Amino acid sequence: MFTIELTRGLSWSEPIETIDRRKCDTISIEFVAAEALHWLLTTQKNVPTWGVTHYRVVNHGEAVIGGDTLTAANVRGAHVRWLEATRSKERTR
């Protein structure tokens, strides 16, 4: 399960403030990234007073992907990095 956070600040990796968060029950990084981007864009359109600038996806307490826009190439790259990090953690256990 991932957590999606909507944040405010100069970057998704070092937000000034977390505005909102919610759980996303999936194992697909592509799905959660698409859901996060959709939520960001919808929130920016419908509630501009929140000042949301970025989203980030958190897994096991660490931000694994984020941004303010997302392309298919970014999703694939993030998925590869997430898989590598997961495998690396499993090897050290």
C-alpha cells in the first residue's frame, strides 16, 4: 500500500508543508503515480486556495516518486528505481 501526499513547496522531495494525504491500495507504481497526478491536477483546479504545488508517493516511510507533472518515461524510470530499491532492501534483510 502506498500513501499519496499533496504538498506545497519548491520541490516534491523537500516540501515545506504536506497539505493532504491518502492511502492508495495497489502494488502498481504506475497506477499510484497516475492517481497522484490526477489528484494533484484536480485539487489545483478545484481548490486553488490550498496552494498545492506537488504530489509525492510514499512507500514504507520514504518518498519514492513525485513531481508536478509526469510523463510515461518518468513512470517507467521510477518503477525501475523502486524495484531496484525494493530488491536491495530484501537482500540486506
